[in-house]
Amino acid sequence: MHAGASGQPPTATAGPTSFALRPFRGLALSAQRVGDPASARAFARPYRDVAARLERWEAQGHVVRDREAALYLHEYTVGALTVRGLVGALDVSRAGAAERVVLPHEGVHQDQAADLAARMGEMELNPAPILLVHRGPGAVRDLIGRIMTDSPWQEYVDRAERHNRVWAVRDGSLLTELAEHLASSRPLIADGHHRYAAYVALHEQRPGTAADLGLAMLVDQDDTPLHLGAIHRTISRTDLDDLARAVGPAGTLTATTEASALAALSPTTLAVTDGAAWARLDLGALTERAAVQVLHEDVLPRLQGPHVVGYHHSVDDALERVARGQQLAVLMPAPDFDLVDRIVSSHRLLPEKATSFQPKPSLGVLMRSLLDG
């Protein structure tokens, strides 16, 4: 069973139930270390040594610590896609669903969240921001334009070949304007549901400390949209006949060719294969429901016998697993952002791994030490 993560309101400065990001003192790996897989050793076990490890790296010039607190604007470019977002400290100290202003769209495994909370507590670090997304007000885009007229705090191409630019925002009047225009925002969690739940758990263990806050990046989907992709499924120990019986009133499973099944893939039609035969699963007209909800809520519970669902970010990966036999691949459509937003705004959750927001920022561009307060 999954327990749904609750969204909570950030800072009190913009109102008791309003969204806000607080300035913090940025911590960053050096340009030569960002995007380098070898940098992961800085965050490896034993986690209690991570803070001291980063101090040693700082003395060696591998870590940069900002001189004072700021709200940061991080822009990164991956190929032809540029993503830009505000990075700040999110208040997680009030965990009331009635007040929530950060909206989860997937459930979490509480044991995984507890493990992450323990890890962050030992590291004394938020090693990466969770990713929040919304359709932001034009006034904030105008303010971001003003920020970008200044020279970046940092600019470099990292080891993953991503072009990063980071601005540090410290001007009081600009921070006030940003807070006022963001106060009514209700962003959804694009990536980091378990880390958000870990933020809440760590706050509950250490109330009134730096753990009241967690690191977050807010992206405007109308400015630099994240790509919202599909996560495909494999279902073990079942076949097309079993699936046809399980579909029932939820839709119609029709045998067809591979080309026809793939061509039919749409928000209301899934493509299914056992590695040899292909079918299309038509779900009919869906009213304020995503195809992934119908699959997990209406179809999979009706499958007879034990089965395991696997998750795959590419069609090729899903089909490769099916080629090994005794399972089905269910190819999913990419969810619609506005539908996902409406679903979570009505306090409903999607199934686990329903969305894939890409690209995510490289590890180490911005971190937050819990020792800085």
C-alpha cells in the first residue's frame, strides 16, 4: 500500500496558507565535479561523514559555499531544451492537508521516505532540490527577466555537458515582489515525492531546527516547460487472454498488428504485447481520469493470480523485458500536464510512477546544508 504525501504551506512571511521559497546559503560542487559520476562518492556511506567530507572538498576547491543567503535562479540547458526555475528553502513545518500548497500527485512508500529522512539527517544536507512545477504568473516571469540582466553567480558546462547558469537573488525589494506574486501558487511535485515526505519526517524528528525547511526548485511550465513523458509497464505472470478477461467494462482489448497498435497509442488507447502478438486497449471516453488510473484502478486489480508490475522509461526497455517471456508490455501515453494538475488540485493521487518530468538538474549544482540553519 502507498500512503499519499501531503503538501504543506511554505513560509509565514507571505501568509499562513501561502506558497513561498526562502533564501538559503547555497552550497555547490565545483564546475568540474557537477555531472561527474565519481562525485557520488561524496554522498556515499557512511552518511554521517558527508558533512566533513564536503568540508574537506571545500578546502580543496571542489565545493563552493555562498557568502550569504539568497534565493537562486537556476537555468540549465540539455540539448535543445532549457529549463529555468527558482531554488529556495520550502517550509514543511505545517503538515495539515487543509493548508497544503505543495501538491503531490503520487503516493509514497513510507519506509523509503523514512530511510531518506535518516540519510539526510546523517548527512546534515539536502543534496538536491525536489522539483516543483506550476503555471506561474506573468509578473514572476517579468521579475525573472530582470534577474537575468545581471551577471550569474555561476556559469559553466558541467561534466554531463549541461550548460548551467545560476543567479543569486539578494535584493530585498525583488525578493518581496517574488514572494507576493508566488503566494497564491499551488505547484505540484514533479519529482521528489519521497524526498518531500522525508523532509516532513525529518522536521517531525527535529522541530524548530533547519529541518523545518527542505530544498526545492520551482519551474514555470508556461516559461520553460519540462517534458512530461510516459512510464511504460510490464506485467509478469500473465498473458493477453488474462488481460482481456480483466479489462471487463473498463475498455476493449482488440488484437491487431504492431504498427496499428503503436499508431493507436493515445490518451485513451494503450498498446499491449507479449513479445509476439499485439493488441490495442481502448478505454473509451475518460472524464477527468488519466489512462494510468484506469489501468491501475480498474484493470490490474481484476487480474487473476499473482503478478508484478515493472516500470520502464523507454519503449525499448519495456519490449526487451517482454522478450524474456511470461509477461506483457503495456505502452502508455504521456500524461497531459493540465489533466494531472486538475487531478491533484481535487486532492486525488495518481498511481505510482505515473509521470516522468524531464530533464532534472544535475546533482551538486545547488545543495543546502542543515548546519547553516
